[in-house]
Amino acid sequence: MEQRILGRTGRAVSAVGLGTWQLGADWGDVSEDDALAVLDASAEAGVTFFDTADVYGDGRSESVIGRFRAANPDLPLTVATKMGRRVEQVPENYVLENFRAWTDRSRRNLGVDRLDLVQLHCPPTSVFHSDEVFDALDTLVDDGAIANYGVSVEECDQALAAIARSGTATVQIILNAFRLKPLDAVLPAAIEAGVGVIARVPLASGLLTARYSDDTAFAANDHRSFNRHGEAFDVGETFSGVDYTSGVRAARELAELAPDGATPAQAAIAWVAQQSGVSSVIPGARSVRQARANAEAGGLDPLPAAYLRRVIELYDTNFRATVHNRW
């Protein structure tokens, strides 16, 4: 697995990491044994970067990673977590007192004295423009509670505001074949500033596996059932905000151009990983098989020109008008 420097953290992480939202909640039921098996299979396949959050299963995802890390102390892992969504999403809650409480809880869950990387978890836009917020994050670094901080964003303009901050080590953003806007300005700005880019939702909540149909049913506790119209959180987190039926059709067309020996999902992950400026792409996995297959995408040869062209064509035809200016 190729290792890349994760922006201003200076840490080397795998080009394909592991997102662990699904190990906590909102993707159907995943047992603790299955969650630990996914972590183990990922690490065995060369994954050295896990991404979690304090609200994934109300800390369950963090705690499972903490147990795995304690059982494997010699593995060169970097664990990123997130904070800020345990309270109402208003700027007044993004203060040092809360930051300390949230990071203390995450440190306990993960079983560490200092967190590798803490990201603000898609806060309100005004937070990205607050000197006091970033001063508070700097204080956590000075106190030794966290080694680095970054942001997770919904919108490209939020990413650009964070990149302009001297202490921002990383930016996490949705990037996949159905969400191309970060290629316009965010990735070039991150490269110039030396900020790491963590690309999430690379499979558009599974659409880009090309395994879904118009009739596919998801569990009631799966966000692909309960958040299709943004009922619980930003709709862009579910199927990347694209029309489901259009996404099913476009994914099937793109799948036909996946290189020999690669699944449609692996080609979609590789497309993200091969974008200049991406430090790590973090697909999720609910099984050992998925974890291994996702990691293998990090070793694919450069995708053929026909695949790259078709990504642009499908985006322009099906999605640009509805998603490009929204996020």
C-alpha cells in the first residue's frame, strides 16, 4: 500500500484508509466481533489510517478502534476522530470548554493520552471564520491533548476557508465520480498550502458499486433509508446528494469501463485515490471481504483514459446542474 504524508501532520498514512461510521451506527447492524474483524483485515491489507467520530454510535466506533489499537500496539496506525455534533449545531457551542470535554471523552474511548488528529465535524459556516475557534484548537495542541487538528466540511467554500488557516493540518471532504467540485479549487489550494485532503464517501453511499437497483431496500436504521431527503443531516452525505435513480443508471454505465481485474467499487475508489492532492480516501466496510477489496484498490494501475473521460461525461450530463453549486 502506498504511504502518503497527511498534510501538516507530517504522518505517513495509507492512500486507502478506512472510514468507520458503519462500525458505529446508521448503516444497519454490525456486531463488535465483525467490526474488529474489519479493522484487522484492513490493517493486514496495509491500511494505516482509520477515520472515526465521537458520534458514530455515541462513541462505539471510537471504543472499538481503541480496543483494536490496544491489542495491536506495534501497528503504525494513525486515527482521526471528529467532534462538534454532540450538541446543537450553533456557533456558540464551538468553544474551548466544550472542545476539552469532547476530546477528553474521545481520548478515553480510544485509550490514548493524545489524539492523533481531531476534526471539527461539519460545523456551521461561521465557525470556519472564527479566530476564537482556531485559537481554542491551538490551545488543545499546546496542552498536549491533540497532536493535530483539521476540519470535515460539507461545502468547498468551507474547505477553502479552513485551508487558509495556518494551523489546519487536514481537510476532509466528499469526493467521488458524482461529486467533482473539489477538483476545481479545493485540491489545488490544499496542495499549495501543504494541507492534507481526506476524501470521504468515495462510493456515493454504495451507488458506485453498481450493485443497486431502483428496487434495492435498505434497513430502517440505515441512513440510506432515513436520510434520503436530509431528514437527519445534510442530504449530501447520503448518495452524495444525487438523485438515486440517476445514480443507479450512471453507476452501471461507469462500471462497464472498470479495468480488467477490478470491480466497479475498486475502480471508483482508485479514481479518488489517484487525484492529485488526495492524501487518503476512506471507504467504509462492513465485512472482511469488503475491507480487503477496498484496500486492494490502492494498488491499481492508473485508470484508463476512457474511464476518466466517462466520469466527466456522466457528471456533466446527470449531476452538475443539481450538485455542483450546492456544495
